[in-house]
Amino acid sequence: MKKKLLSGLLCAAMVGTLFVGCGSSADTEATGDAASTENTEASTDAEAPAGGASGTYALVPKSAGNPFNEKEADGFKAAVEAMGGTAVVQYPESATADAQITVIESLISQGVDSICVAANDENALQSVLEEAMDAGIKVCSVDSSVNKDSRAVHCNQAGVDEIGLALIDAVYDISGGSGQFAILSATSQATNQNAWIDSMKSFMESDSKYADLELVEVAYGDDESQKSTDQTQALLQKYPDLKVICSPTTVGIAAAAKVLQDQGSSVKLTGLGLPSEMAAYIGDGDDFSCPYMFLWNPIDLGALGAYTSIALVNGEITGAEGDTFSCELGDYTVVAAGDGGTEIILGAPFKFEPSNIDEWKVVY
């Protein structure tokens, strides 16, 4: 993560307001259906980069009440407003493709300039997103992708194999190189979760280093805290020799961490989590359930979705491989994605551990 942005975010945490860069400020309320739209006010101190935004840019997160999604939305909204545009953050009523379809249909009727979506299902949104593109709306995905025919480009947190390798190496390290481990995922249809899990399995199959690790189950908590709690308890009951749970979802890892630490379990945890939610569980020794974990900055990821949307609307990029653009986050190139489409990669996963968790827990 870039030191410049980290510095800004640390300042943001101290004053309770999100800032991007330094310069003028803007406050614009998000609009949309009251039942599913987050009407937040974000201040920005950023001088808008060249090629500003004058239209309406929409973000459709996976679900409401998910802290990762909410920070992602903060970043999206702040970036759009810093560029001079209007941001619409419209949440689905539930973490399903059908609920997202309803939201997208509403955005099409509103005539927004772009739609950036974190998909609850890779393929189910294709028809409605094709309708949006036929109407002249620029479409990209962020965090969890839609299929290549449903988007111009995907904004990815990090390369799939970078994440898969980081996670399986963490399981290997924490387990001592052998034994049983389980994965606690989000929904069974979540594109990003499935890609990371497949990558972990691929590394296990191709490298004898992992020969003594046994993946006993992939459980699904559906990004719901209570269901993730129930699934964690079920894993502990079903597998008395379990050594590690890997949860590549912020909701799942927080739920699992509490179960393991409250029960004083010897099972350890790793995965992808928010520092603010996981600080109490990260540490060395028996009193802590999670030795370390990974993530990226969801504020930055949302901002990348915003800058990509603006670049598409302004004609700076089309989403074709080799396209380039610059924004407050840095310089980006559109690259080939594993599904045959294209993507823009934010950066490598970042390791949160006892030595740095106190610094980061006040940021997000």
C-alpha cells in the first residue's frame, strides 16, 4: 500500500473523517431507494486529478451491514466526489443475485452513467448488466467479479494466485506443515472466494510441500455472522483433530475468531479480515486465536472502482488489455484476467500481525 495513502488514512482515523490527498472539499449525498441506499456524507480534501467526473456513478455492493462493503463504499463515494461527480451507493436487500438485479434495474431506469458491482453470483447478473450496457451505461465489477461478458473490466484486490498462495502458505506455517484444516467461505457462488479456494487447492496439488496438509471441508457461512458462527462450531465438533481454519471472508473470520478464542480452542485461524474487527484476536500464544491474517485496503479498492468507472465514462479506457490510466492511487494497466476478460489489480495482499495490528486497527 502506498505510504501517501496510508498517511492520509491514519489522519482520517484520528479526525473521524475520510480524506483523500489534500486540496478542496465536497459533500454530496448518495441518492437511491431508501430501503437499500446508503446516504452517507464523506468529506474530501483532494484536488481532483485531470479528467474529472461530471456524471452519476453507482456502486452496488454485495450486502448492507458488511463492514468491508461499507468501507469499500466510503472509498468509492469519496473518490467520485473528489473528482466532481455524484456517487450513488445502493445496497441490495439481501446478499443474493436476485436482490442485486432489482437494484441494477432501478439504476438503469435512473439513467446513471456507470454501474460498478460486487457480484453475489458470477453469471446471474449477465442479462441485466447487458441491458445496462445496451443503454450506454459503463459497467465494471469490483471485489467479486461478474463474468467477462457482463463487464468492461474487473477491479481486483490482488491477483488470484497471490492470494491463494498467501493463504495456503499461512495454513502450512500455522499448522507446522501437516494436519487437517478447513475453509470457512462466504456463499457457495461467491466468485472471488471460489477462485481463491481453487488456487489454494491447485498449489496443494502441484507442490509436494503441502502433501501432509489435509483439507477436510469447505464450509459456507454466507457472509452472515450467526451462520458463520454455527459453521465454525460445527467444524470443531466434526473434526477433533482440526488444526487450522482459513476464512477468506471478513465476516467469517471475525465470527470464527470469537468462537475459537471464547472456547479456548487449540485450533488456530487465518484468512482475510478487517484489522479493526480482528485486533483482539491477533497475537502470539494460546490466548489468541489468530496468529496473523491478510487483507488489502477496502477504501482503496472502492476508490479504484470509482476511478475505473470514471475512466470508462470519460473514454480514457475501454477495458481492453493494455489500456492505462492514472489516478490518485497511482498508475494502472488493464491486464488479462483468468476468466478470459480483463482486470485491474489494486496490489498484493498485506499481512496483519501482532507487530502492526495496533497501527492498522484505527485505520479500518
